[in-house]
Amino acid sequence: MKKWYSLIDKVYRPDNLGKAERAVRANKGAPGIDGETVEAYGQNQRERLTKLHHELKTGTYQPQPVLRVEIPKPDGSKRPLGIPTVNDRVAQQALLNILQPIFDPDFHPSSYGYRPGRSCHQAVAKAERFMNQYGLKYVVDMDLSKCFDRLDHELILESLNRKVSDGSILKLIKMFLEAGVMKDGAWQETDIGSPQGGVISPLLTNIYLDYFDQAMKEKGIRIVRYADDILIFARTYREARKYQQIATDILEGELRLVVNKEKTHLTSVYQGVAYLGFIIRPKALSIHPKKIKAFKDKIRQLTPRNHGMNIEEMVKHLNPVLRGWANYFRVANCKGLFVQLMEWIRRRLRMKQMKEWKSYKPLHKTLRRRGYKGEYSKISVTRWRNSASPLVNMALPNSWFAELGLIDLASYDVGILRYYYSN
């Protein structure tokens, strides 16, 4: 194994710092404890990068504590995030630019999280292939409890030291790990963990968990891992139980992590294996019901009936959500679902337009403009059921939404997971 002895000069090189600042600016993000925004940092870019270059070169750089914020999770709990200052994010990105190419090529082939050129879709495709083509029908869905928060600092540095012997690099990473957090104005020590939200944390987590990946590979056990989302594959239920114990011994005994016994479970492709928002079955890949519910909740937020925003503005806010959701979930067998969702979304927009009309008269006027010659019913424009009436559909046809530029989920090519099989 090749070992690297002098890297810090590559980290603080002006061109690398400039590249790092551009990446941080592109990712945007909230300010850290100093309140400085990405935009404000960019206005003094030359001065700030010159100062950072000098501090990294002379060894006087000192990272600030991260700002602790808590993000609500769908299950009602909260996920702690640590937000470094913009200056510290630039320094971490500069470090990442140098370390990622050193470590990434030797990571386990079935590790997909936070790696360049790899995606959730590839992880799902590999898992589906193991189950439905390799005959590994039984799966341990392993859940790690607060993985980022439990990474052992000593083991992180040992893992890094297998390839990197530059003391300045190891010292810099140790300072990031021990910078502490600020919560409600009070500083708290961090003697364990790497803040979820730090630029360098995903790479450190992959380096840390690669020990587990390679240990499982040496034992001939198939896995797929996306960050701390781990699936372990077996031919029989009994074999899966055995593999679960082996994995638990490595993760808890050697890596000092905690396996969540309540959420870790043994399942099979016949029952359906939930992974990264999908459910994998023998002959189909579907979207997890929780993801569909969350999507519909988001659409409801964006299409309120009693709001001053007009339809055109609503479409502008809807389109990024529709595009992102469709591009992620289109790999599933979801043609019928996409059609149903689109019908529902258009119906909600029709209801919004009806509320703006306030009475049936504008509806009749719109129908006359469209050349309607039939009977004009006096329908209530405040009742949900009337948003599906033939008259409203003729007044506000699907083509009208297309003219407004509304993205049509039903137009997407779906069921395309096969495109990711080779990766």
C-alpha cells in the first residue's frame, strides 16, 4: 500500500484554496457561529484566502467550534447537525480535494455514499441485483445509532495513518474533530464523533467504515452500504442471522459503534426490502409509501386554496420539486403512480383556479372562449368534488397546464434501474 508523507503543501496551495472556495460557494449553506455568510466571504475572497493560506502554511490555523442545530426528522425525532464557519468549510474542502483521490480508489466496490461518480441509484441497483440475480434473498437491514456522533477519534486517525503519514494533515483533522460545538451560546467539548454537516465528515466516515466493508469482503459476505445505511445479503435465513452477528461484532467490538437493535431487522425480498426510499421486490421496484406521503404533503403546502399566489407562481414553485422527485424516483416501476399523482396535482391547481373565480360565471366565460356549445351548469366553485367535473376539466384542460410550463410526471421514462446495473 502506497503511503503519503508530504501533503500539507498541496492543501494550502492557492489554486487548491480557490477551488475549495468555489465549491463551498456553490453548495451555499448557512453561516456558522461567526454569522458570516458565503456571500460575505466571497466579497473578501482574496484577502480571506491569503490569510487562510498563511495560517495553514505556518501551522497557526485554528478552526472554530461548529454551530449545533437540530433538524426535525419524519419520525418526530431530531437530527443534530454541526455547521462549521465558511472559512472552516473552505479549509475542510481544500483538505477533501487532496485526500479523496488518495482513499477513494481503494474503498469497497459496494460502498456508494458520498463518493464521486456514485449514487443512491447505483446502490439500489446493486442491492436488487444481489437479491434477484444472485439469489441472495435474505437481507439484514442494519441500522447504526448516531453513526457520525460515535466515530472514535483515535480510530479515525489510525485509519488515516494507514495511508497518510503527514503529521500536519493528521493534526489538522484532529483539530477539526476536537473543535467542539456551540449550542445555545455554550461551548461543548467533542471527544467523540465527527459533526454531520462538516465538509470532511463524509470522507472520514467512509474511511472509518471501510474497515467493516473490507472485513465483510474477506469473509465472502456481500454487502451494500450507502453511508451508514447497510444491507447484508444471504442465501438463507439462518445464514443471514449468522452474518448479522458477525457484522455486529465488527461494528460494536472493533469500531466501537452502536447497532440499533430495535431498527435492525432481518427481512427478505419476498417481504420487500426498503432501501434509500425504495422497496425492492422479486419482480418490481416501488417507491416507499412514506416517500409518497411526504411528497404529497409537500405538494399540499405548495398548492393552498386560500393564498394570494396565482397559478403561474404556484407552477414556478412546484416545478423544482416535481423535477427533483421524478429524477430520483423514476428508476422505480411507477408509471401508474406518476399518472395518478399528476392527475391529483392538476386537480389541486384547478381547485385553486376555481376559488379565484369565486362564482360559476368566470367558468362559463372560460368555456365559451374554448368554444364549448353544451349546457352550462351552475356549479359551486368552492367544493372539492367539482374540481373533477367535466366542465372544469374542459375549461382548464391538461394542455392549459402544459402551456403554463407545469412539469408532467407522466411524461418521464420510468423503470430505468437497469441503466445502473453496470456500476
